[in-house]
Amino acid sequence: MAASGIAELESVLGHRFRDPRWLVQALMHSSRIPERTPDDPSQSNEKLEFLGDAVLELLVSEELVRAFPDWSEGQLSKSRARLVNATALSLAAHRLGIGHHLRLGRGEEKTGGRLKPALLADAYEAVIAAIYLDGGLGAAREFVLRSLVEGELIVEAERVGRTDHKSALQELLQSRGVAPGRYYIIEESGPDHEKTFRVEVRISGEITAIGLGKTKKEAEQSAAVAALIQLEAEGLSGGNDV
């Protein structure tokens, strides 16, 4: 990763790394590892993702307890789950432009890996771990609050993170005079007690995005998130015509 790219992303993240290698590793997807040059010792971001997940849960839990001292354990758990789910994390990563800096293998690059919600969510967690390892818990806390939590806590407390992404997609399309997206189940896999659904959303008859989930509803929401990210990347939400 070029020094200019590191500096650009550091500016967006709000953290200047003492050791930029942490940031480089956070952006290294496993698909890139077999294609590394001999002089590139970078590891994949999977271990950082694991650590970042734990740091994120701690920091969000801490902030919820501080912000809502009268809430029950159940209320806190529900709000934390909504704040740290893959959908919320992928949208946060997209807002920060993390996808532009991912180091992907050729296969992931060709299949639109920079816009895949799952890859973005994983990279966001890895970036949290990189900031934590480089600057400590305080630096990680500042990043998480600024990029993920603060905006949500300003909203009515009981509605934190409870966004209906299918409705958001429909409203966006309607505002541009485009017919609502249509959802199709294209695959069901796994045993009955642990199925995985694969859903595609089509806009104007074209396949726009695909989502996965343990239920049909979850897969449709995932597809809607992927479509929103795709349309924003294409400039639709900025006011361009479809």
C-alpha cells in the first residue's frame, strides 16, 4: 500500500499510525495472500477481525451502559446487537471509504469485493483492532464512537439501529422515479434447522445485488444493503438518474 494511500485513509479514520503495518494488515483480505510478492510479509486481516470484534463489543457495551444507566440487561443486549451487526458495520465502512483501500485477490476484485457487505464489515472490525494495537483502547474508543455509535445514540433511544433497509431502498428508488426492487430466492442450502438463503434484488429488471441470511427476511435485508451501497457508489443517491 502506497504511503499516499495510508495517509489518505489515516485522515479519514482520524488516527495517525505509529506503525502503519497494522493498517496494511487490516486491509489485507485472505484472497490476496497467495498473490503477494516475495518481499511482502503481510498477513491476512482475519486475526485482526477476531480481535476487533471483541474490542468493538466492549466499547459499544461500555457506551450503552454509560448513556442509558436505567436500561435493563435485555435492552442493552438488543441495542448492542443492532449496533454491531454486519449490516451496521458494512455501512460504517462504506461511509469511511474503506472498500477503496482493501487489498483483494484478482477473483474478489472481479466479483465486486470492494462493495460486498461481509468484506466491508470484516475490514471495519480489523481496522478497529489495528487502531487498538497501535494507539490503545482510548484511540479505538474515539474511532468507534465517531464512526459508528454517536450518530445512532442521538436518535430516539428505543430506535437505535432499527433501520429497515428494504424500505430505505424503496424510498431511494421512488425518489428517482424508479420501480421498487424485486426480491428472488435463488438458493437454499443446509439442513432444515440451519438453512442459508441466497436472495437477489433486481432493479429495473437487472440483478443489482445479492444477500445471504439464515432467514428469507435476513437475506432480503442483506441484499437491500448491498444494493444501497452499489447505488451510492454509482452516484444514484447523489442525485444522478438511474
